[in-house]
Amino acid sequence: MFENETNIFICKHPLIKHKISYLRDKNTGTNEFRKLVEEIAMLEGYDALADLPTEDVEIETPIEKCMTPMVKGPKLAVVPILRAGLGMVSGILALTPSAKVGHIGMYRNEETHEPVPYYCKLPEKIDERTIVVVDPMLATGGSAVDAIDQIKKQGGKKIKFLCIIAAPEGVKKLHEKHPDVQIYIGNLDRELNENAYICPGLGDAGDRIFGTK
């Protein structure tokens, strides 16, 4: 499923799969869970950012001057979907420390399972930046679609979405609504249950990252 779809990338790296297995374990504690989310985000980000534009600049080594590539233009923007997305930000920043960070706040209506937006703050020059939207879980796809809608309304163009676990229903919805957005998935799970939770999943990512219930 989705293997031949343009802009959908399902990770096959054994280290990511290994770390996701620890995330799934209900006995994995908050501290370890948080570290694993950060590590997985960094590994996914390494692949997702392989197409960043570069330009040659002149520097002086201890031996001589040379032309060497550096990332071109306004730096990356990382936009977590609050609150669980915050757990992935440090992993991306480990790769690109000068990236700007925006925030989009949403919560899920427990009756309708639909996202309710309450906050959006994006870096300046968002139209010129490569934007990485992060959220550990892509379940129904509602939050991801709404977040990207808000980013596009403010001028964002080159957008990537990174998640750790996804349900087929969410991937389908996001891809249909925003086919131009590259979707990077750590693992594609089986389905959503009647409460719109991913199965087998890993529970509520926000609660497990922040130690709340």
C-alpha cells in the first residue's frame, strides 16, 4: 500500500524499526520514550532533508581557500503540531541547529475525533523556507491537513510532513488533500480502531512523551 505513490516515503531502515519497537512497548518509561522519539525524528529527518538546496561558498581551511557547499537561502522551518510534535523538534534541530521553529496548536474533540485549532505562529519568510511539519502520529489525518492548510494560507509552499507511526486512513486523507506535500513515515500500521487510535500503535504519544494521562 502506497509503495508506488509519489511523495509518500515509508521508512525501511532497521534502526528506525528497532527504535519504534521500543516505543510500542507499554513498559518503556517517559525518559526513554522521549529520547527514542528524538532519535527517530533525527534519523527520519536525515532522509527527508536530502534535497535541501545548496550553494558553493568560499571558505579558508588551514591549508587553502576553497569553494564548498552550504545550505542555500533562508534556513529551514520546523513546525510541530502541539503538543506531541514538540518531542520531535530537538531531533530535527540536531541536524539543522539554525532552523527556525513555529508552532501550531490543536486538540482532538473526543466525541467527533476532529481537530480543534487554537494557535498558529510561524517564522517570518515562511514562503521562502523548506517547512518540516512534525507529529509522532498520523491517525485520521485531520490535524495534519488542517495544520498544512494554515501554513499554506500564510504562504508556505515547500512542505514536508514527518511522523513516526501512521494509519492508512490518515495517509490517504493527507495525500489526497495535499498531494504536493512529501510524507515521511516511520512505520505504516494496520488501521484505526473505533476510537480513532492507531492499531497496534503505541498509545497516546503526547501522554507518553510528557508523562501525563
